[in-house]
Amino acid sequence: MATTFKEYRAGDLGFLKQLNRAAVIDVIRHEPGVSRSEIAARAGLTKPTVSAVVQELLDHGWLAEGELQQGGGGRPGRALHLNEHTHALIGAEVGVHGLRAVACTLNGTIIHALSSTSAPGTPAATSEQLANLITQLLRAPQVTGRSLLGLGVAVPGPVAFTEARVLSAPNLGWRDVPFLDLLRPHLHDLDGPWLLENEAKAAAFGEFFFHKYNAPDSLAYISLGTGIGSGFIQSGSPPSILRGAHGLASEIGHTVLQPGGPYCHCGNRGCAETLTSSWSIRAALNISEDLPLADALVPRLNEPAVHLTLKRAGEALGMLLLNVHHTFNPAKIVIGGSLTRLGEPLLQPALDYFGTHHNRLLSAQREVPIRVIPDSLFLPARGAAAQVLANVVHTTGAIQ
């Protein structure tokens, strides 16, 4: 089950106008600097339609015109870009060990970011803490004066997307929480769509949506942190997020790798998180929650116990990557999260295992590019902001 959007009656002119506008924005997002005639060719629209849509977007500050482009004998056209200076997308994340908030431009550039290392408590207390952080963000000079398009919030667990409800966040002890309802009274001046998303799905969406030029047909994002999560994105207009019937699709941290193995926070035994996650590595090496895991381990990487623990965790991660490859077969895999800071001792065994086994079912070698993002602290919040833009462009059509 993928994210769904509202239905329209045949002949709905408002919908057709929105569809054309979305097509124009999508072309410019993917190919900054295109001209009006190039947009018409890419989107399959008439030149008068493109000219009308572009003028509307220029009037509302969504686009900026650049230099004249000399074509191959035709009339030169001006390069068009999304305007980086008029709007802001607000994204936030409730992490297991802290809160994050970002303001992004229409191109996904983070213009201001804030974080708090205060661990979330109850849903009510956390909503107040997050609202305070977002309020600080909105008062920053980089953000004031911009038109705010909406808010996206990422959380560490499966969500009921259309109901904006956290179904379960085992590492927070939350279950069935209407988080946006708790947050809204503290931010009643923040207009536009409000969205709630799983943190790994949000990061995956952001990595896909803000990808320029030669975007892959599909992408899987693997989140390595306190727990293990993932998101799977398929190309489309807008791109679709695999959710499943109950919001559990891509919860790879709770797929079983070792039947009868250690107990997981979810209540099952042998989940991937029990073998390769921040909390399982801490448990194996008796490391306190008070110290960031990378800070605790980097000085100890030459210790045999540390080397063996990370090697085993890396091999389990490699098995998980192989399962993702065989289940979803994404065109690209991106790995982020705090565990990437452990670097080669954890990641190399994973990449070696994947590299050895991922082509066994194919008659010819097929490369699956894997990108590791060491600094991914704000990726889920940025991805939640990306979903706000997708919602405005493709669903509400509220160009302002």
C-alpha cells in the first residue's frame, strides 16, 4: 500500500491546472536551469500552457529566472530555477535521544537547523519540547520573512499516515499516539499541511525527492541508529512510499534473522535489531546510554572484543541489506543514521557480505550502488519537509 491522494471528477479544471503546475515544478526540480520550451517538451504540455503556469509561479515567488540560454537556432529562453529566497519548508524529528528541526528551501537546502539532546519523555511533554524548538527555528533571521508552506514531523516507529498517529515507537515506549494533535496547540500560527511520518521513510523520501538529474527509479534508505529502520520509494508524480496494510512495510529492524535469539524491544526474539543496532552493541559491550556510542567506541576500536562485536554486527547488517535487495530490488541503497559514524569496522563487513552474495540470482553482474552518509543527523527532518512540498504541489495545490 502506497501513499494515496484525493480523487477528482473527470473534467475538473482545477485539478488539470494543478496537474500542469505540478508537472512544470517537477521538471524544474529535476533539471534546474531549463527553459520554457524545454519544459514543454519534457512535460508534454503546450508552450502557451507552460508560459501561463511559469508566469503564475513567478508571480507567487516560486520561480526565479536566470540568464538567457542560446538554443540551436531557435529563440533563446531564460533559465528557470526554484526560488531559494521566498519560501520555507519546516521539518522536525523526534529521535530516541533528542529532537531536531530544520527549515529548508524549495530545493531542499537547509537554511537553519536546531537540535536538542534532551531525550523525549511522554508524548505530551515531548510535543511541548518540540514546539519550543520549532518556535526558536521560526524566529531565526534565516527563516523570518519567508512564506511557510507547512510542517512535517518524523518519529521512530510506524505511523498511520492519513490519521497522523504514531502506531508504536518501542524505543520510546509510545503506542497509539495522535502526536500532531498534541503538538498543534503549541504552534497554532504555523499554517499549511501538517504531516506525520516514520523517520526512515521520511529520510528515504527526502533523498529521492530532492535528487537532481538522473534520479533512480527506486531507492531504499537504511537507518542505522538506536533501532534499525528503512524506507522504500518508487518513482512517480509524486513518488510513492511503500507503507503496507498497517504501516509496517520496511520495518526491517523487526524482521527475524536469528530464530529463538535474544529478546527485542518489540517482544519478539531474534529481530535484526538484536544483532545490529545501537542498543544491541551497547548491551554486548556494556556501554552506558549516557555517552554517544561512537564517542565511546572510536578510542577502543583496536580492542579484540570491540572488533569482534562490530564485525558480527556488520555481517548481520550485510544479511539485512541482502534481504532488502531480494525483497525490494531497489535501484539504489542509501545508508544513514548515527551508527555510520563507526565507519569501516562496522560497515566494511556489511558491504563485503552484500558484495559477495547480491548477484547469486542473476545471470549477469548487476551493480547496486550503495551510498553511505556519515553526517545524516537532519535527514529525517529534511525528508519530512520534502513531504510537505510534495503535498502542496501534488495534493493541495495551494500555491502561495
